[in-house]
Amino acid sequence: MAENKKVVITLVKSPIGGKENQKATLKALGLNKMHASVEKYETETIKGMINAVRHLVKVEDK
């Protein structure tokens, strides 16, 4: 089995005034506060979630 790489996702823009589904996606990713970061394995599901809120987050490879 191939080893998944990890990505660091940081919330850089506030979701206030955004769509409810984008707020729910950020909550599911574990991003509740500005400039908070989480480390996740890069799976298809996580890539889709990042794509949905790509204008609010910064993604870095680990």
C-alpha cells in the first residue's frame, strides 16, 4: 500500500458571510478559528473539501 502524503491546511480568510455548506466544510476539516492549522492525509475526500473552500484556506505539503 502506498503511503499517503500529508498536507497542512490553514484558515486564512474568515467564513463570515459565506455559504452554509462552506462553513460546514471548514468545521468538518477542523478549522474553527482564523490562522488555525490542521494536518490531514491527502485523500480524494480531503482534496474535494479543500477545493470547496480553496479561497479561504492555504494548503502546504508536509
